[in-house]
Amino acid sequence: MDAIFKALADDTRRLILDVLREQDGQTLQELEVSLAEQGVEMTRFGVMKHLKVLEAAFLVISRKQGRFKYHHLNVVPLQEVIDRWIEPLTQKPLARATLDLKAKLEGEVK
């Protein structure tokens, strides 16, 4: 889980994930162009460095096809973070709101 938070701590890596969310399965060159279109000028080695961190956190999965390597967003680790850290925080307020609404509606009917 530490690798996921480390990977998400950097703006550029979050941008790479956003770019892959918009168009999955990009090559290194396509990612370089996509980042440049977002205003982030970066060398091929810079993009590779960030991809290495994202791959170590299993947020990006790479697949080689012919002479090209395609990078794909893997949402499973993100969902695990949501399930562990975010979902419990939203459940209690939602349950409370539902119970309050139920009490209010039942009070108006009587």
C-alpha cells in the first residue's frame, strides 16, 4: 500500500494516470506527446522513470506487442485503497442521513 501512496504523491504520475484513463494502452512515445499536450515537457527517460514507479505500485501494467510496449491503467489497487480508506468514512454519514430521513418522513406521515 505504501508504493501506491508514493506513486500518487507526485503530480506528474497522477497526470500519467489521468492520461491513461482517457486513452488506455499508450506507448511511451504516445504518453510523452500526451503529457506535452497537457503542458508537461518531459524527456523519454523522465516518463520511463515515472512509469517504473507506477508499475512498482501495480497502477500501470505494461504489455509488449511486437516492438511496442503498451501501458495500461490498473484500477484494482486504487479500488482497494478506496475500499480500505475512503468507503468506511462515507458509510457512517450515509447511514446516519438515511436514518434521519426515515425518521423525518415517518414523523410527517403520523
